Amino acid sequence: MDGRTLPGARSNAEERIVLHVDMDCFYASCERLREPALEGEPVVVGMGYEPGEGHGAVATASYEAREYGVESAQAISRALEALPRIEDAREDDSLDPADAGHYRPVDMDFYKEVSAQIKEILHECADVVREVSVDEAYLDVTDRTSWETVEGADRTLAEGYARHVRDRIAREVGVPASIGVAPDMSTAKVASDYDKPEGLVVVRPSEVRDFLAPIDVADVHGVGPVTARELREMGIETAGDLASADPAELRSRFGERGRELYDRARGADDREVTPTGRPKSLSRESAFTEATADAERKREKVRALAADVAERARTRDALYRTIGVKVVTPPFDVHTRARSLSGPVDDPELVERVALDLLSEFDDETVRKLGVRVSKLSFDAADQSRLDGWGDESAGDEDETIGEGTDGEEVIPTDRDRHRDGQASLGEFG
């Protein structure tokens, strides 16, 4: 990738540059991450669905499943009519396994875990990030890149930067994303949905009106099914029609929202990307090229991950109360362990020491991926507690006593705080 697309390359760009990052069939992509054999297969993830049963509703259908007519919010019973379960097809001679799909229940803890990895990348790639949902976010990258074109090519530096973001997500997390790039939020959102999956659509400032004009009015950001129907009754079929409509008539019909939709259809969206708050945790994960049981290789990787995470926390002026590790064993079994401290700290050596200690439980395990996380973040340096001597080899057994928390978290009592409530470490790690 051209180095000029990386941070620091901006050259007095006057127009805002917004990225809308939208994960492709996110729940299904997460299930494929956990079960690689599902890649390329029809996958349906259901809300309120239990394996082998027919109740619930479709939360996400992969693109392969959509080809059979399975759609989000559809009843599972109806989805099964269009796409039988692979298990049923293997037992019923009247069904063809080649035209069957894989059904999975929603596992929100796991999806949040994957989402946290993605959003950490996004926060590294932009100074301002607005997290909209578990699988969607806006980034203002105006100070990271520019609308200038690459010398000798008809593409912008902004396009290269967006590709860098998308490729990092694919490489480091393993799930696909589509990104829309535009000078405003609403156009960026339309662009991210324009060429799914794994799309990258760039709308330069001078191209916004022409890009939006042929878009179906139902796809204008903020237009729901009811509004789309009413607009069609007014003879408005496309964003271009909406942009050419009488704004007074739209305001009369839809109130101030009518004028807002009129502006968005014209690319006139001056909303700034506003952050949704500071991160609750910081983590770094890395996979081995091949799964390994070599204890020293695992320890070496955790040392590097711990140093990276501690440095990230320090650069963000963040203190942490919990240190954790994530261990992924074949095929994709996720194990998390965490240790709580009695106060917030900034101590890279402690992060490494605790992470290695937690890893020791898996010394004999074959591992495909490792991660280190610090959580329960605090951004007030006045709250810092160094916990001098915590974990020192000369410390007595009483100070090192480990109590079992929830879901594998170890709670470390100290003289200051002899008990702390445990938390679900899987949720914290995601």
C-alpha cells in the first residue's frame, strides 16, 4: 500500500472525509470465524432459535442463504421452508443437502468479542469514531488522509486509507467489511451499502449529487418503509427526485424531517462525527501461522502482546483495573482468564507478569491464537494506585491468594481491598 495513505499524509484537505464501516452479515461472519467449514455455505443465525427447532426469527442470513429467499426478520419456520437444515437434509431422502443451510442461535457474547477487536482497530485508525452498533461505525479521518489523487492514478488517498482500514479488519480479525467514503455521514452510509460484500465505494465531494441521484428513495439515509411509500405516492422514486422536490411541500408532509431528507438527498449533511465515549478496554490478539503447543512460543507472543497493550493504554492516559488473556484452541474454542486489581494502575511489567501467569494454565494446550487485554479503564490519573509490591516474588502467600470470580476471572484480594466482585470475563474480553 502506498505510504502516503497512512496517518500523517493529509495535505490541507478542506473537505471532511467520513468513513462508514459496515460489517457484512456480521453474525454469520462471526459463526464462520468460529467454524471455518461454514465459509461459502448458506448460514442463518436466528434470534430466539434453538437448534433443531423451528421457532424464532432470522437475525442474519449470509448472502448464500439470501439466494434461497431467506431474509432478516423472517420467521425461522418460513426460512426453513426455503432452506432446510443441513442435518434434516442428510436424514431425509426427499431433501438435497446441496440446497440446505446451517442454522445457528445468536451468541451475542461472542459477537461482542469480535466487535471489540474491530472497534479497537477503528479507534486506532481515526481520531473520532462514532460507534453506532455492534457492527457499524462512522470514522472522521479528515486529519489522516486527503481527497488528493494519487500521482499517476485516478484514485484518491482517501480510497487507499479506507482500503487499509478494511484490510486490517480482514487480516487481524478475520471478518469482512464494506466501507463507504464520502464528505458527509449520510452519503458515506449509502456508499457502504452500494457494493456489498467487501465493498469499497468512494464518493468525492464533486460527485455526491451525481452518485445519489439514481439511488432508490428507500435507500436514502433516514427513509424507512412507511416514508418511502408516502414519497412514492408523491411521485418521488429516487434520491434525485427527492433532491428536486419542493422542500416546502416535503416539510408540510413530513415536518422538519422532510427538509432533513431533502438535504440528505442533495448531499447536504453537515453533521459532525461525534464520539460515543471512551473505550472500556484495550486488547491485542495474534494468531499463530499453525497451532502450536510450544510453551516458549506462546510465552514470547504473550510478552509482545502485553507490551503492546500496555503501551496503548499509556498513550491514551488510561489506567486499568483488570488484566486478562484470551486463549483460542482448535477448532475455535475460546478460553478467557482475567485478574482484578484493587485499584487502577499503569504498569507494563505487571501486565506482562499477570498475563504470563494466567497463560500458564494452558502450558500443555495446543493454541491457535492468543490475546491480552486490560479493562475497567480509568482516564483520571489522580485515581492511580501503583500497588507497589503486588505480585512480587517476595510477597507472602496471603497477598497472593486467588479467589474464583465469574467465568474464569480470578479476583486478587489485597490489604486495601480484600474482596472484589467478579465479572464475566468473556463479556469483558469482547
